[in-house]
Amino acid sequence: FELIKERALIKEIKEIILAFSATPKSDNTERYIEKILEPIIQKYPIKISHLGKGLSTGTELEYSDSETIINALKNRK
């Protein structure tokens, strides 16, 4: 995180993209990283974004859990 601070100081970083698998464990990891980065984000104009999550092509809707369906609806285009 020190490297992120250094690069933020010289305006080298504009966005941090968190890209993890779509699992509850990964969601918790993303929230943890966001919490750690919060002081840097408040001080520097850095955007934190996540990959869109939802249903994959060919996925049977009846086998999808409710969280996946909710994410698919939220991330629709």
C-alpha cells in the first residue's frame, strides 16, 4: 500500500480496479481492501471500481443463486 500512496502523491494512479472471482469470500476480500485503501482514497482523487458480476453466457437461470441474479440485474446494460 505504500507504493499506492507514493504513486497517488505524484498523480500516477487514477483508478484501482478490484478484480476477483465472484464468490462470497472474494466479496469480503474486496471490502477489506477498500477499507484499507479508504485513507488514501479520501486524500487523493483515486477511483475504486469492481468488475461487473452476473450470469455467464449459457448459465441456466434455475441453477443460479439469488445473489447472482441480483448482481446480474444491477449490472445490466
